[in-house]
Amino acid sequence: MKGRILIVDDDAGYRRVLTGFLEDNYDVTEAPSGEALKKALLEAQPDVVLLDVDLKDANGLELLPSIKKRWPETEVIVLTGAAKDDTEAVAWAVEATKRGAFNFIRRSGRPSDFDGRKFLADVANAWQSRRQSEETSVLRRALETMSGTASPIFQSAVMREVVRTIERIAPSDVTVLITGESGTGKEVIADLIHAFSPRSKGKIVKINCAALPRELIESELFGSVKGAFTGAHTDREGLFRLAEGGTLLLDEISEMPIDTQSKLLRVLQDQEVRPVGGKTSYKTNCRLIAATNRKTDEAIKMGKLREDLFYRISAIAVHLPPLRDRREDIMPMANAFLKRFAAQANRVIKGFTPSAIDRLTAFEWPGNVRQLQNEVQRAVLLSEGEEVDASDLSISHSKASGEDSPDTNFTLLEGVERNAIIQMLKETGGNKLETARRLGIGRQTLYNKIKAYGIEV
């Protein structure tokens, strides 16, 4: 992804020169005046701002605090050609640094004399600093909100223990199994484990084992060679190879075919992968995280999960309880979602009314955190006041009593669709492929609806 650069300079000649140096490697926008900068501050945040000191309608140094206040993570490089001598240039550089500038560049009087090589190096350093700052900021915010040091989104004892477990196991390469109902945040936990690990600079590659046809899952995981099966027109890299040096998340692992599970077990034991149709194996170096919404003991009894594979992947097991069992977390998370979605919608919403809080905390949340997030986002978009009221919520007054209770937390049409899926799953014994065929929808569409409606299969 290209870095985003904003040039604030009223000299059209210099803007052309700077843009010419940058446009091959960065997305460049321009603000030709201080007034234009004020408008730009309402737009998307750039990674680096190139700020001229001597604007015709403003002093760049005086604008610098406003930029850092609006975009605290953006790096600002101050430019000037107006310094009379080295002493004045040094004084301006010191002042710019005090006000939050990343660097100070004294340029020559003519655009044609500009030192492009040094300039590009300075911009690259600023962009790299911005990226590192962003990564650190994300991790810091995640740790703060999850560890309880600043407005924690997890106040329940069970989730704080989950956080402590993540902090302890993330630095290692131990295999982790995450369990919990659909929508409890298993993928988020996997992201955090990866982010806090030494492998964070590598990729986290994710696969939903239930979303792939049986005949394709092995080539997706392990790769395949040309001609290995019908349709294999070229060699294919598997996800193990794509996740090299990083993390591989196998979501819904209990939906993986049993014979594929046995091959996965061999890969984990030998740390070697052989592509489908291949004659040679290659070493693999990625951390494995598995997740399932099934109860593992029941999955083993039903023959959905190999017992030996379970013991291999569950060196560390992290269980995420449903939201209804940790109601202390409902309002902290709802408030965090409210703040995020209100900012995205450019709305000023102060919080929830007492009646809205009562309804949120009393509801059973069959779709767990995912449903809560969607509910808050919907309320932000549809509410008209400065607080979200109970009338802005689509969930019912009473607690949902179970899967077969009226689906008052959904629209009428969604409720009918949800009930139809549940009934068809019962008729097919939980066979998702057959359920999708009978309903006349695609397999992936069915998986998406099962997750969206919080249906337990």
C-alpha cells in the first residue's frame, strides 16, 4: 500500500517538483494555502505532511499544532526557503521540533536546485516512523482496552483472564485452540496473538475450513502441482507456504474432512508439507492457531474432530464465553462501538439513555459480540438525538429464550429467513451443503447467513 503525502506549499513550482519526486511511490495531494490546509484537515489522514513555513496567508509553524492535534500519528516535515542564514534556520528547526515536527528541511531558492535524493530519504524515514507509530499505537490501545488500564472493554473476570493468557502465550510459537460460539470474537483473539508475537511482521493467513469444497481444501492448504487433478492448470502455493514466517488460522477446524485432518496432523508433527500431486516436501515455518464453534468433546464423539489432532493443536486452549454469560462486558463494548461508528458517521452521540442501557444489558445476544456491534452501528445510523434511545434499537424488550423463540431481534423478513435456515438444517441433520442446495443459495451465502443470524449448527 502506498503512503499518503500532503504537500502544503503556496509555490506552484515547488509543488510540481515535490510531486514529481514522490508520485511514483506515494499518493500525493496538495494544499496551496493555509486555508486549503484547514479544509484538508477534514479529509482522510495522510501519513506525512510537507509543510512550508512561509505561506502567503499563514505561518506554517503556527499551523503545525493544529495538524498534530487533528492527526497525532501523522509525521510533519517542515520546509522553508525563507531563512536568512544558518542561525535563523536552526532557530526555526528547534521551534518546529518543539511543536511536533519530524524533520526540518532548508531548501534552496529555486525549485531546480532541490536535492531530491536527500528529500526522498527524509520522506521515507518519516513514512517508516509513521508506520511504526501506527503499529505501536494499535498494540498499545489493544493492550490498554483489554487489560483494564484505560477504559477497558473487558470488565468480566473471565475475559481479563483470557487477556492475561494472550499476553503470556503470544511471544511463543505454541499452537493455540480458540473455542466459543459464533460471534464471540475468535478471529479477533487470533489477530491479537499474532500482533503480540515475534511473527507480527509476517502475514496472518486465514481460512474457513467450512467454506471450502472437500475436493479443494487440501490443495488450498498444502498447495498442488500442475496436473494433480482436473482443473489444476498451474502449480499452486498452499496457505502453509503463504503463511511462512507468520501465522496460519484454521477457523472451524472441526468442519475439515477427517482424512485431511490426518494429513494436517502429519504436517504438524514433521513440520513438512507435500503439495497435492507432488513428489517432494518442503519445510514449513508458521505458527498454527485453530478455532471452532463446536464443543470439542462432542465434536470428537461425533467423529468431526480427530482426537489425536485435538491433543496436538490444543497445547493452549482459549475459551471465549458467550456474551450472555459476561454481561459486565456489554456496555463497555457497546460504548466503544458507539464511539467508533459515531466518528465514522461524523455524528455527535454522547451515549445511551437509561432505557437503552436496560435493553442492551437484558438481551441474550444469540449472535454475541458480532450482533452487538451490528446493533450499535445500526442505531448510530438511524438515531436522531444526541443519545441512543431504546426506540432506536431493533432488539426486543425481553430476553430471547432460545433458538426457537420469536426472532424479534431481527426484521420480519430476516426472522423468516433465519427460521427457514434453522428448519432446513434440522431436516438435513446439519449438512450445510445439502441445506444450501435445498434453499437454492450458494454455500458461502449460507455460511454468511449462519454467522450473521447467530445460528448454532
